[in-house]
Amino acid sequence: MRRAPTILFTGLPVLLVLAVLATAVWARHLAADNRAITGLKANRDLAVAPGAAPAVVLARVEFLIRQDRLTEAQPLVEALDGRADPRIRTDAHYNLANAWLRRGLDLITEGKIDAAGPFVVLARQEYRRALTLAPDDWDAKFNLDVASRLIRDFPAFERTVGDTGQVDRKRLWTDIPGTPRGGP
Amino acid sequence: MAARILPIAATLTVLLLGAAQAQPAGDASPDVVVRAERDIGFFTGDLIRADVILTVPAGATLDRASLPVPGPVAYWLDLRDITVVRHGRTITLHLIYQNFYVALDARRMQMPGFPVGLLIGGTAQAVDVPPWTIGVSPLREVAPPVQEDPKAYLQPDRPAGYLDTGRWWTVTGGLAVAALLALLPLAYHRAWGPFRRRPARDFAAAVRHLRRLGARGETETGYLEALLILHRALDGAAGRRVLADDMPAFLNRRPVFTPARAGLEAFFQASRQAFFGSAPAKARQVLPFKDLQVLGRSLAAAERGRP
């Protein structure tokens, strides 16, 4: 029994010092992530693993969108699903949707209406996923409205624009000419 | 062959008769009511909550496999969640749909109905939940003001946020302060650092005492008290009573006080005259109060010098 105060007096500071070390290590870890985010915001092409902290992945998505490398951003956004918190996932889908829609709008401005279609459909899918995660996301509702006025939904398209329905990716690129193979 | 068919036919007949008897009476047929949270003002992305209340005959059970599965219901409608609550003969289906219809004008859309399977007395019976309508509303004007760049119609992107390190540094700081505070009882317990027992500073205390005494003005009683104060300090420093004759022995044991030997001799002489010679006035000539203070200060300085 006489050892009890000694254990208490010694154990408490030891535990607290361990806790200080743990939180300090964690804070330094977060600070390193923040440096990566700062770098990406400064347009430095820092590689980010899909398993990195969600905030860093989101910053990388933002960077790729700024660089108009949307096909690289798409898998990162999908990698966030299932592990990041809904806020970050919503923002990722929303930003990516905006990027697809801006590309579609650019093509429409250039008069390439047909080429714009798939991008608008992609944008609408992403808005819909953002709204599935956050039904009260008014920005996403508004932009989905903008996108939907470009291409209306029709019951015939039911299976291609549903939340789980995927557009056949191969069909998106049918307009790109293939390698000439020579005629018969 | 005929012998084998006969029992089967008999069994079928019995089963059919049984089924006929199990038909529920007309007044016990299930009753369906759909209660919606509201039926107007749905924008795209809004959740539509509805309760389907089934009043079933006693003993009827719900065939859960017949319920709609969460997922897309129509091109503009998702079923997000369905929960079943049963109270006695009332079965309530809580449905949550999500509307993705982008309306150009306020219009009514039909929510699809669905059949629900019930098992009443061993017989399966389907009950139709009727379709109902909701009013969807547009989010924007039909013809928004014309923009130079169509991208200006969009709501802006959301910038990626930073991680909150400040909070963790605050937590770290708080824990560090707590750890330091928790070290105090340990240091006290183990007599570390500031809690190591200090050797008593008898003369330092005596000097402070003398200063207070001097501030009250010099009187004879004050002088005698000052002598006593120094005596007590000497006793404390030696750990025993020190009289005039004990002084050499004391200086032997505590050589740090040797430089004050002359002062100490004068002190003992004055003390002897004051207390034993009953001549305090004379004593005050031998060693005035000021000199007494000087002696106290030199002894205190010597005391601080020891290891």
C-alpha cells in the first residue's frame, strides 16, 4: 500500500508526457499535410497517394482540376468515397462536377454541341453524387439545374444517368478518330 | 400409376379446400394509408419523406422480401431508406426518397406505388400501395439574365481546406502544462529541485528580524532583544547552545564563520556585560546596535557561502 502514492505520483506525469508526445507527433503530421496542401495550392505538382489524408487528396484534386487534368482527378475522387468524411467527399464531387461542366460549356461555346454532351452528363452524375451525400447542398442543386437545362433527363436515358448507372466510358470517345488502318 | 396419382390428387384437394377456408373475410382486408410530410415545394436533391401505414388483420405478417430495395426507382427518383415499424395490427413503412427532378416550372410528379406482400394465415396476399403525387418546383428563373460567359452561371468551386493543426498544438500545450503541474507533487514526494530540504538560514532570518527592530528606534530593551536574536541564531547555526567559552569549538566545526571571530568576541563580551553585568549601557558602547547589525550581516553572508 505504501507504494501506491509513488505509483500515482510517477505514473501521472509519465502518462501525461506520453500524451504530449503523441499529440505533438500528430500535430506535426498534420502540419506536414498542410505543407503539402500549400504546395499544391501554389501549383507545385506534388504526388499524392490515393491513401493520403483526405484533405490532401482534395487539394490534389483541386490542383488537377486547375491544370485541366480531369481524367486523373476522377479516380482520386472515387478513392475518397468510402473513407473520407461526407463533407470532403461532397466537395470533391462538386468541384469535379463543376470542372466537367465547365469543359462542356467551353465546347458548347465553340459550337461543338455533340462533343459537349458526355461532359455535361458526367457533371450531372457528379452533382447527383454530391447531392446524395449532402441533400442540402444548394450550390450543387443550383449547378445541377444549370447542367440539366443543357441536356434534359428523359425516361429513355433511365439506366445511363441513375446514381448507380454508369455511362459506358468507351462510348464517350467514339468521336475521336482511330488509327488509320487502310482500306480494303 | 393410377395408384400413385390418387393420393396426390387427394392431397391437392385438401390443400385447395384449406386455402379456400383461409380466405380472409371482407372486413378484415388490409387497409393502406400514405402520409407524406408535405406534397409541394420539392427542389432537386430534396428528401421526400412518406409513411405508408398498413392496417393488417391480426396474425398477418409482412413479407420483407417484397419491400422495395433502396436504389434508383425512376430516372428522377431514388429510394434512400426504408424502415419498418410494427405496433400491433399497424405496420408503418418509413420511406425516404430523394428527388432529382429538375423542374422548369412548378408541376406535379407521380410517386410510384408498389406492392407489398403479406402472409395472412399462411396465404400470401399482395397489397398495393397506391401512387401519390408531389409538387416539384424550379430553383431558377426560366430565362436567367444573359451572361457573357456561360460559366458565369455556375456557383463557384469550393477551395480545399487546411487541416486544423492549431487545435492540436493547443491540446499539446495544455497537456504539457498538465504534465509540468503533475511533476510538482512528484518532485515534492522525491524531494527534488526546489523541494530539497535547505539548510536553515538562521542568520538571514536574524538579520531580517534586526532590521525590523532597528526600524522601531534604538532602545535599551530593543538592544537586549537584538542580542538575544543573535544568540538564538548562533544556537541554531551550531545546533546547540553556544556560550562564550564554546565559541572556539563552534568555529572549529563551522570554519566558514572564522572571519567573524573578532566580531563574535565583541558580541559575547557585550552580551556578558548586558546580561550578567547588568550594564546594558556599557555594553551598547562596546558593541553599538549598528555594529550588531553589521555582525549579523557578515554572519549571514558567511552562512550563504557554505555549500
